[in-house]
Amino acid sequence: MTAERPDSNQHPGYPVTWPIFVRLLSVWLIALVVCIPGTVAYAEPWVAPGDRRLRLDIELLTDAGLLNIPITTWPLSWGDLSEALTLAAKQTKLSPALTLAVQRLQHRARREVNWGIPQSEYTLALADNPLVQRGFRDSSRGNGELNAAWSYLGERFSARIEVALVANPDDERNVTMDGSYVGMAIGNTTVSLGFQDKWWGPGLESTLALSTNARPIPGVLVKRNYSNPFEHPWLRWIGPWTASFFIGEMESDRVVADARFIGGRIAFRPLPSLELGLTRTAQWGGQGRDDSLDSFFDLLLGRDNVGDGGITAANEPGNQMAGYDWRWRVIRGRFPVVFYGQLIGEDEAGGFPSRFLGQLGVTMTAPVAEYGASVRTHVEFSDTTCQFYEASKLFDCAYQHPSYPSGYRFRGRSIGHSTDNDSRQIALGASFVSETGRYYSATLRIAELNRGSMPANIPDPAHSLTSVPADFWAIDISHERPFYGGDVTLGVGYSKMEFAQGAPDRSEPRLILEWKNSF
């Protein structure tokens, strides 16, 4: 299903140029420590993306008005979440579903925030035909995975070492350290270096700019721990807010070896019912390209379009994406309804993003009976074609760039939406959490993939799912529950891809079994 990239193994690899990390990191730290007020925090551990049951509880409490913190920028901070949970637990007359959600999250927080005591975690996963389109769930990337992790949380430093042995991975990397990092707290900011997954946006199936579809890019993450509002009256209207900055280095076996990947995001809640997010990412530098500070500042200021101010294809600083997203609770009460969306521009016009890709979704949550169970349904639409909203759509535009022929991809998968470029998908899903914490989910995805290859009838081998246009649909059902001191997940699914241009169709049944435990 995954096409081989034509640029693989063309470069032997080059050493990481760490001085640029040090310079950029120093500037960012000075700005955060000097300019940003906030409480002094310790190195809180991360709430990594991947746990759907935990995310459902967080969103359930947020939509009920019990949590007023940004929740669309993952990893979250356990410190920020724990502080908000303390306030939520003091509320009276909570429904059974909300009471149990608070209790589950508090129990998880006590287990994760365990000062000075090393913890270990083990995962065993078996998968037959794992779905290549990876969503929010932390699923196996191969037919089998044995994972061991060790973590430590101190008053100023934190660390996590995670090693996984993967059988038959699609990127041929049988040993990974995804999830590993070392972190240090400076004021209300944590600086970490490692391989951390990130999910930037409100989407449930995927996000347009930065998702967990590709393996995490190694690099430095700077993130605000506590989302305390500004104290200044002119800025207080922003409400609780968080900021993240990331700079990493991409793989060497691509056309532009060792290109840097840079990302920044701010999310804030001006109203208890509304969260807004601003995201900007860029590919910059790399083997044979200008990686000077002048080039970086041109990138930062948006002076990177060919034809503007003497910019040519040879000195163009990089490939940028930027945009906006929102998560808005439009109906509160017994059946809260949330409307969310994301618009990410592939180009710039007049200093603002343009040629947008789009994602829109709606969720509704409802209690079940009177014992504390709840069910959430969602519908999510996405289109990764530039100007998807116009009749004159621009194909071969999204996640592509002439200066970076390997595209907006890392180790063979899209960094943004899991369907890659020029694709349109609609997903319908339902999730159920019982009063005992057992989790059930079902999702149907229907997509048109790689539509950009159709007008010219020319295959696109860089596309991570299919080199030719294809119709795709998949259904997945899963169940998670406590089992022998840990959690077990059983999932079944079926997908079918119908290729254009006479290629034979491809059907794949799917079976996933996973057990995770921590000590």
C-alpha cells in the first residue's frame, strides 16, 4: 500500500549540526523566561497523545465546563491537568458520568506524577495488517511490537527511555526509541530533547499540520507547563493559554538530507466554551541549502516566496505551512455539542496563510442510563487539496515543494494528515465508556486518495499511501479494558482500496491485540 520513495538511500547521512539548535533555543528561552509570567513549575511529565480513553474523559469534562485549560496541543502537561482536576473535584452535584471521569483522571495523575520514584512500562502488541493511516491511537507500526520504557520525575529534571522491537515495520526500522526524552524545567517552561509525538489540532481522526501519523522527528521541544492567564488587564481576555516550539532534524535518506523541521503553536481559551489555535511549521535548511541565521530570519518573517525581494529557487529559505483551528462548544447541558475545524495554508499572500487545506468536525456526547456511562459520536470531514473550497482546486500543491522534493513527510509517512496530499475523507465514529471504565469504539472512514494524479494520468510515487488515485474505505472496531494489572486492547477491522488505472483492488482484514502494564 505504501509506495517506495524515489529519493530513498541517495545520501549516506551527515552529522547533526547542533550549534544552530543551541542558538535558536537560547533565543526562545530568553523570550519565555523574561517575557512570560507564570508560576514556577517543576518538570511535569507529559500526557502523550495516543490514549483515546483518556482524551475522551478530558474532553467530557471540558465540554461540561469543569476544565478550562487548552486541550488541543499534545503532549499536554500533567501539572496543568492535575491543577484543573483539583478544582473540578470540588464541584458539587456532578452527574455520575462526570464524577467517574474525574476519578479516573485523578487516579491516572497520581500514578503518573510519582516524584522521585522510577517507573517502568511494558507493551506487547500483535497486529495483522495494521492500518497505515494512523490516527490518534498509539497503535503498532508493524506486525508485532515489544516495548519497554523507564521513566523518572524529579523536582527539576525528568526522563523517559523507551525502546521498541518492531516486527515487519513499513519503514524497515526494527528498533526505535520513539517516546524517549530528557527534560528540564525553567520557570514555567519545560525544555526537552528526544523523540516525542505531537498532535496539534482538535481533529479526532488526524490533523493537517502535525499529527502522529509519521514517527516523531527527533529534536528539542519547548513548552509552557501551566496555562495561567496573563495578569495584565490588556491581555487577560486571552484566557488560559499555552505555547509550544519545536525544532528537529529530518532523516538523511531524502533528496535534501538532514533538513530541519520547525514548528510553533499557541492555543488559548478566550471563552470557557471556545479554544483557538495558531500553528506554523516549516522545513528549513538541510544538505546543500542555506542554514544561516539570516536565512532563518527570512523564513521567520515570511520572506521566502520565489520572486519576492530577490528570493530565487536557490536561496529560498524553506517550505512553510500555517493556519488556524478552533474547538467550540455550541450546545452545553446534558447533550453537549462541539464544532471544531482547522484551516492550514500551503502558501502566503499579504502576510497571511492562503491556499488552505481544511478539516471540519462535530461531536455530541450523551449519558447512558444513570450509572455513569457515556457515549460520544463524531463526524469529521477533511480535504488535503489546496483551495479545497473552490471549483479551481490546486492539485500537487499540499505537502509538496520544489525545494524539498521528498515533501512534507518523515520516514515515508505524511507529517500532517494521514491521507497525505490531494485526498478527501469523511469519517463517522462512536466511542462508549462504561461505568467501570471499559472503552468501546467503532469508526468508518471513506476516502478518495491522491486525486491529483488523475488529471495528468501521471503516478505520484512520493505519495505515502498510493501512487495513483484510489477509493478507500475502512471500518474498525475495538475494545479496551483492565486486564491482569494492565490494559488489554482487542481490535478488528477491514479495509479496501480500489485503484484507478487498472491496478488490482486491495482488501485487508485486520486484527490487533495489545497488552500494556506499568509498575
